[in-house]
Amino acid sequence: MRRSLLIGTVLLALAGTVAARPVAAPPLPARMADTGGGLQLITAEAPARGSTTGTVTWWDLRRGVWARAGSAPARFGAKGLAEGATRRQGTSTTPTGLYGLPYAFGTGAAPHGTAHPYRRITGRSWWCQDNAARAYNRWVEPRPADCRAGEAERLADHPTQYARALVIGFNYARPVRRRGAGIFLHIDGRGATAGCVSVPAAAMDRILGWVEPARRPHIAIGTRSGPTSIIRY
């Protein structure tokens, strides 16, 4: 009788231990409203809208399960993050949302292993941010007359940040004037960005070696919670 009671007590204790064990949360992409329909996803997550730092993680979807391929510390705009659908140009905020990654670029040749479309910067490469220009939010080479130099970014002037980068498709397919232009995933500079997402150089190299156009990669940018929570996108 005592032996039966002892066994029963042990079993109850074990059952309580199993019941108390926390259930692992699904990976971040599995909790998102949309991941772009591809097999690769980059998430850039900040703790809050006013944050200038956070985490970039890249994921693979294999056999229906999202698996983390890598992670790195990230930097965001000097004024934090803003809802991409209503963001205003010149606010030094990083736009939240889900975006494609049209192509990569850099000051040198494409790093070994790069499969994504890649464009090399020259001394005549500019990104037009002039709201009055026909080429608004586009790479131009050379800079057209209607895109004023004071309203454009000469890419070669940023050899550290743009040694290697990916274009983020924010306001890209059908540009809305004054929404914002020239949002990239690039290498860290000295501090927060003017609205881009940045990561250490080694992480940027790993991302460029990982991203594959055939797997339709996207990037999701957002906060841990609230109206700009990354899981909303």
C-alpha cells in the first residue's frame, strides 16, 4: 500500500513538472500576418518606435517551418521608426512594413557567393530623392538635370556604409512623393541612420551570401509590440 502511494506521489510530481514546463513560442515569422509569400525573410525588429537599435534576423522556410539562419545587432533611424504608409521624407525615421528587396549594390564587385542582382557604384551613381524629378526614389547614372544635386545622394560619398547594401523596396514600386526615398539595408556607420537599417559588415556579407532571388526574399521592419508591431505586417 505504501509503495503504491509512493509511486503515485512521484508520478503526480513528474506530471506537475511537465505541465509547468513553458511551451516554446513559434518563431517570429510564423506569428506574422504576412511574410511576402517567399521562402526567405529578414526581420528587423526594434523594442519600441523611439528605438535606434534592435535586431536583424534572417530566416529560411523549409518544409513549412521557419528556421533562423542568422542574426545580428541592427541600427535604425536617428528618430526611431515610423509607420511606412504615412511616413514623411526627411524625418530620419525607418519605415515599418513588409518590403521586397529589388537588388543589391556596393562600391566594389559583388562579394563571392552573391546570387542576388547586384549593381556596382561608380563616381556617377546617384540615388534621386528630388520630389519633382521623374526618377524620384531611383538609382540614376548620371544624375539627370531635373534631379537636383542637393536633393540626391551621391552613393560613392558613403564608401563605408555602401560597400555592400540591399535596396529595401519601400515606396519603390509606385513612389509616393514626399513619402521617402533611398531606404537600404547597409553596413553600419558611426551611429544611427538617416532612415535605413544597418548591420555590422560581417553580417552584411553573410546576408548577401544567403539571399537568393529565386526564393523571393522580403524584409519586415517593425517594433516588438504596439501599432507598428512587426507581426502586423
